[in-house]
Amino acid sequence: MRVLISIRAERSIDSIAQYISGQGYPETAFLFISRLKDFIHQIADFPEKYPVCRQKSHRKRNSICAVFEKHYTVVFKVYTYSVL
């Protein structure tokens, strides 16, 4: 399965990295973002493992939520398509 990260999500990830780096921990920022992106790509293996989001705005769009390291939520959708 292919994972596409939205521009908005990329901006959020960049903001987190800049914040951590700005606190004087550039190596920690790099490692954190690496773990986060690995997690996002692993979601593709078993997306059904995660529940539909509880937050009303996400639930209305049938978005799925996966918690990363207790404090971060990855919101995603699964799209199926067929290749002819």
C-alpha cells in the first residue's frame, strides 16, 4: 500500500522538527521525525488496526486515528483503487 503525506501534515512535521531543534536538540529532532515517518509508513501494513477518530470533525469524514508516542495523533484515510 502507498502512503501519501499531505502538504498540511508535512508542514506540521516540519514545525515539530523546528521546535525541537530550536530548543537545542537538532539530533533529537532528526531522530524523532525519522521515528514518526517510519510509524506513518507502517500504518499502511495494517490500517484496520486503528479506530475511527473520536473527534467529531474527523469522525464525520471517516478518518482514522493512530496515536504515536502518547502525545501525537496521526489522522489518515484509507483509499482503495484498482489498476486496470
